[in-house]
Amino acid sequence: MANYIATVKVMLKKGILDVQGKTVENSLKTLGFNQISQMRIGKYITFSVEAENLDEAKQIALEATEKLLYNPNIETYEIDVAELS
Amino acid sequence: MKFGIVVFPGSNCDHDAYYSLKHNLGFETQFLWHKDTTIPSDIKCIVLPGGFSYGDYLRTGAIARFSPIMKEVVHFASKGGLIIGICNGFQILTESGLLPGALLKNTSLRFVCRDVYLKTLNTNTPFTSLIEKDRILKIPIAHFEGNYFVDSDTLKELEDNEQIIFQYCNPNGEVTEETNPNGSLKNIAGITNKNKNVLGMMPHPERYCDSILGGTDGSLIFKSIANFFF
């Protein structure tokens, strides 16, 4: 068994208005950052996984994400799994 | 006919629901603990109350939907049992897949707590049978994530099957952008599943069952449910 580190990035689907991102973007604009646009805010989740190998660790992280960490109605995700150095 | 109110860690409208059902309306009512794995056979309607189950962590309702009792609640629904999810209860129903769509943050990014007016689009359900067609209900809302979203195909299905039950409107029943408190698609305040035995709504009918608390329009929903069994 080895330990792996998984990182999951969860974002609102494109096309769904991200009011939080919009508000923060507007705030930055009032601070003079007129170059900034299209801001979106998501979640960044990390956890460690105990598994026999990288493939198994990826499978476990995928199942965990699909079961609980993201909501397919409104969100998309990206997963990255790497060996814990 | 007996109501069962599920108590999750973080529920905070469970006692309001109990008080209105039991003391204002005189219905038999009991609490159901979220760790229970059976639902007593005399329970005919399950209430998923408002609040902040599991602190609203990750997403509202996302963790509550895996509480042990939810497996039984899903089974209860599949047999045609009546379920009403109010506010956080609505969020739990969408997370569990019993209702389509999801509740996003209010477009104002504010917690909104005030009375709203509701138009009832379908009075031919167990939850709305006693509501006269043109009667506009006044019921309070209190939420941060009440902005109903669903993809356009599913929205069309909801419309075609008359699953959209309540819309935010003004006292005259006009549904406009100004009367939308949270950004919900089509001013949606409440929907049912296809079979019309599971209702989710953001407004709190349990808070308006007693005239000294400001109104009694909420009681029409619970009386409709009870009426369904007589």
C-alpha cells in the first residue's frame, strides 16, 4: 500500500452565472483592475488516498468525487492524483 | 394520518414544523432521528425541515442526503408516500435526486428573510388541493441558497408535467422580475416530482400557521396534505 495525494477542482458549469465571481470581479474593478474579467470562483479540495497503485488511487478519488464532492446538475470537476513524495 | 419530521444535525425549523402541525393544526406528529433506519408505518407524510444540516458544508443538503434515514425516505417516496421539503429540506431533496435541479446562491448574494407572495400553478396535487385557484399565498422566506436552477430540457419537462407548483409574484399574482427574491429560473419557489408526491419549496409554510405570528396561509398546504388521506 502507498499513499497518494488527490486534488479535486470543482467549478460551476459554464453558462451558470457565478454571482460570487462577478461580485469579486466588480470589487477588483473598483480597485483599478480594469483588465480583469470572467472571474469564476470554485472549490479546491485535497485529500490523501491509500491504495495499491496509482490507478487504484485514481479510481477511488474519482468515485469519491462523483458520489459526493460535485453536483452534476451545476458543477464540473478536474481530478489530479499523484504519489505522495 | 401522522406527520414525521426528520431531525438532521443542524435542522432548526424542526420544532417550528412540529409546533404548527401538532399545536396549531392538531395533527398527530412525531420527530424522526436522522440515524433511524426505519420509518414507522403510521407515518403518511414526511417533513424535511429547514435549517443548516451539517452546517451547509460542501453544498447545502449534500451531506444530509447520505444520512441513514434518507435511504428509507427515498424508498418511502418510491412507494408513493408524501414528502414535503422546506428550504434546506428542498435542497436535500434536489441533492438526493428526488427532485430535479439545484439551489444556487441568491443573485443578490444576500440572505433574504421576508414575506413573499406565491402563485399556485397546480392545485391538483396532494399539497395544494385546498388552495383556491386564484388565491395568492403570503408566506415567509429565509435563505441564502434559494436560486432554483435546472437545465432547459428538464425545465420544459417540469412545465409540461405541471410540476412547477409555486412562483414568486406580487400581491396581485403578477409574476415579474421585481418579485423574484433570489434569481430563481421562472420565479420558481416550489416544484414536485413527476408523480406529485414529493414537494420541495423554499418558503416556510410552517411559519405561517398561526395568526399571532403574522399569517395562516401556510396551513393550507398542511391541511391539503391531511385532506388527501380522508
